[in-house]
Amino acid sequence: MAVQPDKAMMILANAVSEVVGANSRAYQQIVVAAGSADRRDYIQARATFDGLPGTQRRAVKGKAETTATALRQQAVLRRVLRNLPSWRPDNVEWVWPRPTPDGTAANRK
């Protein structure tokens, strides 16, 4: 049975391919580890990644963090948009509550 690739490992693999190259051993090992349930693959990928020069590791870290943050923000935005009340042509103003003098919000009439 195939294992679903680990999303965090795939973000790391994409960052490694951008910085180091898709033909690098580090990239290939991380892709294998992302799709494997075997801990040995993960340990081997970590050792290969740790063998990269510090400047490349820092560059990969920056790219991976930027990508992860963007994906997280997209997920939050999708969740917020999904939870917005639906637009109803017969009662459009229901979506925007009106503040009352006591600080609570009430639906417009």
C-alpha cells in the first residue's frame, strides 16, 4: 500500500531542489523519505541534508519557511471564506451586523 507523501517533507524537498538542485543526493533522499514509512529512509535523508554546507542549509530553511507560511495562510483564508455566511439576494444586509449602543451587534432590518 502506498504511503501519502508527508507535506512538510515535500516542502523541504522543493526548497532543496530550488537551492541545491533536483539532481542532488539530498533532494532524492528527502523525496524517498517523504513517501516512505520507514524510519531508516528519514534518518538517511537527514544525514544527507546535514551534510550540506551551512549556507545552503540556511537558504533552504528560508525558502521552506516562506513556502510553509504561505500555505498556512492559504489554508486559513480558505477556512475563513468557507465559514462566511452565504449571500442571500432576499436578505443581503443580514451579512453585515449593525453595532448597537450597548456594544453588541444586531442584524439590520
